[in-house]
Amino acid sequence: MQQGQDRVFAGIRCTGRQHIGNYLGAIQNFVALQDKYECVYSIVDLHSLTTLTDTEELQDNVRETALDLLASGIRPEETILYAQSHVPEISELHLLLSMVTPIGRLMNVPTFKEKAKAQPENVNYGLVGYPVLQTADIVLYRANKVPVGEDQLPHLELAREIVRRFNNIFGDTFPEPEAELTSAPMVLGFDNRKMSKSYGNSLDMAATPEETFQAIRTAITDPQRVRRNDPGRPEVCNVYTLHGFFGPENQPKINSACRSAEIGCVDCKKMLSESVNDYFGPIRARREELSANPEAVDEILIDGARRARVIASEVLADVKDAVGLPASLPEMANVNA
Ligand code: ADP
């Protein structure tokens, strides 16, 4: 990174295929940031170990996530895209940062409390340390910009606190990461709750046209519109809102045709399916091409990790130097010699 140049870091959970809410709320923004900043995007497989006990699908999920990102327009020649576990420096930095992080502060993080409640049988150390690992993710590249929504600001604040504490104790080592605030929409799922994989109310970006219609068909519309010729109220209908994301040009005519019961909900859902299919058509085609060659996708991730490690090892050497540890151990590195 050249002096004064901004570097963005974002972590992406490897939940496998991404849904259209992930696309509108996060991925689209990651793609756009590439035009403005040097970007480092990590598919955070280590983070998943805090909640997952069945890890059989973990590496497949990393690849599926990478496919959606690449198909959406992440450019691996310029952006560093990699899997978190491929950069082992992260674990060492996590340990060092844990030494300056007050445990009481971590125990009070709302997401920790929620997760601890959700999995009382597995309240593990990694779960408490999640924000420390997140901080390490960012500062391992001395990234100074983190794309977050308003709701994630408290997490970033904790990262900033850890950085300030480290810098105070050991001298200026990291820039304090700042929020690159994004005004992403909150996309509702077909049951009107937040669209989320865990609610089973989502539509994968990579769905086929038929799967797209079958999913959209189940969407809740205006509850007062019971019969086909009842007038509808687009302002309370999530299908209408979704038209706004994928075919805004259709909204005026749908608005009046719904109010006058000229079209029924099934017609409206068919139109939405077409818009979604048109919108994701090129992305799905690119994904298909990429997924025909999984080795090439793995190679992209390995190349990303290689480039990430060049930065990470330099930063880690500075950190070790700052805390009073030897930055490298040439004569001990070769213990088997
Ligand atoms: P899920 O809830 O399906 O497991 P994640 O928690 O993995 O999704 O979300 C990853 C990112 O995608 C989040 O940081 C958020 O920015 C975005 N995202 C997820 N769900 C939505 C949604 N319903 N609307 C808008 N953005 C979303």
C-alpha cells in the first residue's frame, strides 16, 4: 500500500451459496468498493468454527462463497480474495491482541450473549474471542476502512478500542480502522422476516429460473388481498418492494394494476421472477463457467492467500517487534535440521 492510500478489509462468512439479501446488502457493495480502494476480502472459515461442530462442508462452502463473489464481479487480479485459514499469521496476531483485550468487555458484546444463549452446550472460548479475531482480520493488513452498516458500528468500535490499547501500550503500530458506512437495504424474506439462510426464507443468487419462481411463489403479499379481485396495497407488500430492487421500471405500472386488481399476486410474482432472472442471468452464467473449473477457483484463493501473506508476515513482524518478541527466529525455525 502506498503512503496515504486507503485499504479496505471485509470478512465474508462462508455460509455456502449466498442469497439475494447477501447480494444487495453486502456483495454488491464489495464489488463497488474495488473502484475506489485497494480491497482485501477474506472468506472467514475460522470464524465458522465457533458455531459449527459439523465441518464436513466447510471447504465446499468456502468455494461456493468464492464462486458467488467472483461471479458478482470481485476482480482477483487486483483485489486480494482468500480463505482466512490459509493465512496462519492471523492466529498469532489474534493471540497477541487477546493480551490487550479486557475479558469483561468481550463478555458484554450483545452478539456473544445471543450466541451463548443459542448454543448453551457450546459456549466456547472462540465465541468470546470472536471480536478479537475480527480485529486481527482487519489490522493484519493495516486496513483503515471497513465497510459496515449502521448496526455493526459497535463491533467496529470494539476493534478500534483494541487497536488504541495496543498502540498505547506498545507504540503506534496500527491505524485505527474507520467505518466505510454503507446504506444497504434490509431485504425481507418470503415470510416477511429478515431474509436469512437460517430462516429458510431466502433465494440463492445462483438459483435456477424455476427455483426462483418456486421460491417467490411462496412470498407473503398484502394480507387483505384475499381474492383475486380484491384491490391490493403495494406499500405493505414485500413482493412490490423486491420489484424496486430488480425491476424498478415496472413499479409504476404494478402499483396501479395491483390497486385496481387488474393483476393478481401470482401475475406480480411471475413478473418479479422474470426480473430477478434477468438481473442475475449474467452472474449465474459466469458462475456456471467458473464452477466448471473448481481447480481454477482454488488457485485464485491460493494466489490471494499468497499475496495476503506477504502483507501479513510484514505486519506480524512489526507487531512482534513492538511487543518485545523476536520478529523472526532463523536458527530455531529449522528444528528438524
Ligand atoms: P444470513 O443471515 O443469511 O446467515 P449473513 O449473516 O451471513 O447472512 O450475512 C452476510 C452479510 O450479508 C451481512 O453482513 C449483511 O450485510 C448481508 N445480509 C444478510 N442478510 C441480509 C438481508 N436480509 N438484507 C440485507 N443484507 C443482508
